[in-house]
Amino acid sequence: MVARERREAGAASGPTAVASSDALIVVRNFTKDYVMGDFTVNALRGVSLEIGRAEFVAVMGPSGSGKSTFMHLIGCLDRPTTGDYLIDGVNVASLDADERAEIRNNKIGFVFQGFNLLARTSALENVELPLAYAGVPTRERRERSEAALEAVGLSDRAGHLPNQLSGGQQQRVAIARALVSGAPLLLADEPTGNLDSKTSDEVMGILVRMNEERGITIVLVTHEMDIAEYASRVVVFRDGKIETDRLNQNRRRPAGMPPVAAVPVVQTKARA
């Protein structure tokens, strides 16, 4: 049975399988412990999960469930206490800090709730930052950054500072910055947390379009069920474990986008 069929059939907990050749993310037996004086907090307790290329996965759970810890680990911002993590076939868990930084620069884009834009730097220059750090020549990074801003509908705001942009526009700049390096994976941590419902729909429309048109894998952490409904798959954490892992049968569509049935589905193969 293929992975999507398995989730549709009700595989509610534990590891969800996609063929390793189709998986961008493979997590095996993740644990993460934090020692706090005489106490040890078990933030993750043996999590195993695979996410296929071009999937859009929403990660949910109450505070303290382990979802943020999971996001930090797959974003190479921290290391698991035990377990393996492969991204695009590379075992990240064994890499040192410099090697993890290289993975972040080449494989992962980040979008945060607070936008994290440099206040005295234009929208275009904010988008250019990852390319500047990577040593991309000035002309190339300018062209790529302009194209990224165009993709999120902000070509006419390229010279504006963050305080001259609305919250939704600032988040679109942050998305352009996350996409400009061509990374196959985008991690979004509460990207609509500071936005009203209409602007949230606009931002989610950009993420859905990037997922469906460019095949970018998106992992989105959210507390809001209405935001999770934009994803094709919903994973819920509780007490450091995966409580449920299901396909979203009633996927929400952003305003102006065709129904999900009109969008080609990326199929996965059964694991041998």
C-alpha cells in the first residue's frame, strides 16, 4: 500500500512511510532531552517520520508537545539526543556545526512569525541576504532577488524599508528570502500568527502556489486548525510523540485558486 493510501486508510500514529527515494526528510527514532538541574525534560520520545518531496505538511500540537523542538531539529538549528535525520539523502545528525550551516544555506528556507527583516534594509536587500552570505556575485543575486519578489507580488515594493510595508507584505518579503536560494525545503513557524484572516489567506496562497507549482516541500507549524487545513497532510504531536498523522481530505483552498481536485497529486511508491 502506498504511503498516501496508508494515511487515508487511517494510520493515525507512529511512523508514516514513503519510499526513501521519494522522501526529502527521513527522521528515525528522534529523541531530544533537555537537562534542567536535577530534571530531564524529554521533549521528543522516539519520533519517526518521512516527508515526501513536494508534500505540504502542517505540524500541530499543544504547547510542550514537541512540535517546535521537531522543527528546530529538522531545520538543523539543534541536534537530536539520539536518532537519525536525513535530508535529501544526507545524514544530518552526524554533521558538525559548520556542515549543518551549509545544509541550512543550501537545502532549507525559513519563515518565522516575526518576519525577522533587517529594519534599515530594503525589501530587495533583505531578500538578497542569503545569497550574499553564500558568496553569490552581486549581479546574479540582484536578479534572483528581484525574481523572488516578483513571485510573491512585491516587485513594486523592492526599495521599501520594512516599516513602510504592511505585516502581510513583510511576510511576503520573508517568503521571498526563504525561496531565493532555491532550497527544496521551506520551514514555516507560525507564519500567519501576526496577520488578520484576509492577509493570512493571501500568505497561505503564496505557500500553496510555491508547493504546487514549484514542488517545494513545506513543513508548517501552527496552532490554528484553519491554517492547517491548507496543507495536504496534518501531523499532530502530543507529549513528545506523534499522536496522529493523516491526509487532509477537505483541504482548504486560498481565495481565487482552483479546487484541489484540479491540482496534480505527487504520488509516492510503496516501501520495499
